[in-house]
Amino acid sequence: MIQKIIRRFFKKNSSAGHDPVILPLRKHGISREHISPCALKVCDELRAQGFAAFVVGGAVRDLLLGMEPKDYDVATDATPEQVRDVFRRSRIIGRRFRIVHVMCGRETIEVTTFRGPAAPPTGEEEEGDDDNHRQSDSGRLLRDNVFGSQYEDAVRRDFTVNALYYDPAKQEVWDYLHGVADAKHSVLRIIGDAETRFREDPVRMLRAVRLAAKLEFKIDAATKKPIKALADLLQEVPKSRLFDEMLKMFHSGHALASAHRLREEGLHHGLLPLLDAILEQPMGERFITLALKSTDERVREDKPVSPAFLFASLLWHEVLTRWEQYQQQDMRPLPALNEAMDDVIQTQVENLAIPRRYTATMREIWSMQPRFLQRAGQRPFRLVENPKFRAGFDFLLLRCGSGEVDAKVGQWWETFQHASDAERERMLIKDEAPPRKRRRRGKKPESATLPAED
């Protein structure tokens, strides 16, 4: 109890000797006009209630670099409950670290309370105190709801370039940890001891790779040093968090660079274990390169990106390998493909917790691929009517581009889907119709073994 009172008493002075470098508007060039109106509204209303409020993190970093932020976070000295009282359309979320989502039209502003240093257990905590901070045996933070000063909050953030605070009232940038200099020199530097910080949250290693690829930054040597040795800690992270971080990585507009950085740092093991095999053989390397380049182009053009299509592409080499293995065991092609898909999806659900809504679409995309080689009879007509035809066709084009399938097949389907019915009839390739088995009279016909085409 005494220790708790002492911590609270000294909290107000915990920033003493740690004054930030404050950059005026003429030094950084970020005016209120650059900031989301919703973020400004949140900051202004918190200030009107007597609280400190700053735009913080990636939005400030991106604006300094001349980039358009995708979302905005606000940091404040108000507790989550106080923030919720200020904003009617808000809710507290999270258990590991409680934050407040403030809804503003279609935009959501994430509001966090300044975090303080985690105090070690003293044996004198009141009942419930240990719920504010909890760590696993490996050092991973399981819960972290200790509040503190603005300086303490800066020190608790991941990288120096993410520990920048923008005061919209005075149009100033507050920099406690030389983040502006690191941004200027394109350096990604973790705050504090790298091994300790990565043990606290292993996802920071994935975030380092993603940000370095997105920003074209160099990872600081001290930050980079422990990553390979600590890569196995990712196995302790909830699979849903890993999936979310992988989505951010591959939807960043720098998916190809991220994949290579992921492999370079040895972080792909357990996430995409066959990335080595894919990138080391020419056809697989071409396929992944085409898929990720296409994803990057769609992001840059502000077009939607399908997570199902992306993961179908990343895992296709594994499906293809197992499909061939099952066929070598005398399984017929379609049952072999079904087995291969089941194996790969089961493994990846265990590794990344890919949601069922995505795995169902992945399966449809994969299962269409052998049907693109059937260009006789009514099968092509039925295939173009499939709701997922466009996704399956785009996937076929990747296979053609990598050399896995003859480019003429992709060209044929490009023409067929836009042709009239009469033209389609003339395009059919008669000799591709599978031969029918002749049935002997007087005998019960064999039961079908292939799955239905429709």
C-alpha cells in the first residue's frame, strides 16, 4: 500500500529532467489543415475539459515524411473512463491495454491514456493491482494498464519515429527521443533495450520489418541484432494478432519488400515456412513476385485488396506441392487437390488463425484452377457464371505470368468471357473433352468418384 502511494505521489514529477525538444510550425511544416477534422475535434474537446491532448505516433511520423496518414491516434492524460465521459459516441476496448474508440462519422479515433513504467511486484499491492500489469515467463506483456506522464508514455512506445506528439492548439511537434532526427536520416530505432522490448511484445519485430519496408528505412544495428535469436517468441503471440499484423504488412503497399525483409530477418518460420522454398525456385519466385507486385499496385491506386486472394497466392506453392504428392500416390486429380487444400488450410489456421470467411474463398480460387484447363462442352459456360470467376481468373493469369501455365490458356479465357454465345461456341476446344467410359449392359454402373463441377 505504501509503495502504491509513493508511486502516485511522484508521478507528477516523473518527467522532471526530460523536457522535449519542441519544434514550431516553421520547423516541421504541419499545420492544423493537415490534420483530420475528427482528430482535431477530439483534441479540442479534451482540452476544453482541462485535459492534455496530442495527435501521436504514425500520423505525425507520416506527415513529417510528406505522406498521407491512414488513421489518427490521440494521446491524453485523461483516463479511459474520463475520455468515455467526454464523448457520447465512444467505447472502451481492450484488456491487454485499455483504449477508447471515439466514433466521428465514418472515422474512428483511437484515444490512449499516457502510459507509465511498469512497477515491479512488491508484495504489498492491493487486491486487483496485479491486473494492471502482467508478464509471461518469457517477458511478454499480457496486460499493461499503468498510466503515467507524457515522457513516460514516449519511452513506452516502440520506435523513436513513433514517439512524436503534435499539439494542434499551438501547432508544435514535441520530440522526447530524437525521433525527428531519425526520421530525417531514415533510421528505424527501437526505444530502450531491443531484447527487452521485443520480449515484452514480439509483434514489434514484425512491425520493425513492416515499417522499414514501408518507409524505406534502415533498421538500426542495435535494434536488428536480437531479432533472429528471438524469432521463436512469435509462437507465444495470439494467432489472431499475428494474422492482423500480416494483413497490415501485405496491405502496406510494400508487400514484396516486406516479404523479402521478413525472410532476411528469419521471421517467416512458423508464419510462412515455405517462403524459402518458394523464393529459391524460379517459378515460385516469379509467382510470388507477380502476386505481391499486383497487391502493391492496387494499394497505391486505392483499389480494394482481397486478403483471401493474397493468402491464396502466398500458399499456392504449398498446395501445388502437396497436390502433386497425392497424385503420385495414385489419387485422382480432384480428390488429390481437395486433400492438399485441406492440409494447407489446417496448417495455416493453426499458424495464423486465418478466418473461415477467407479460407472458403481461398478454396474456391484453388479449386477453379484445374477447371480452366477444361475448355469443351458446357463447362466453360458454367465457370464464367461462378461468382468467384474473376478472382479465379486473376489467379490463373498469375500462373500464366510465372510460366506455370501456358499463356495461351489465359488469353483464351480473356477472349471467352467477353465473347457472345455464338463466338463462345466456336471457341470450344473439342479435343479437350474428357473421354467417357463405356458402360457394359447388364451391370450396375460404378458410382461417381469426382466431385460435382458446379
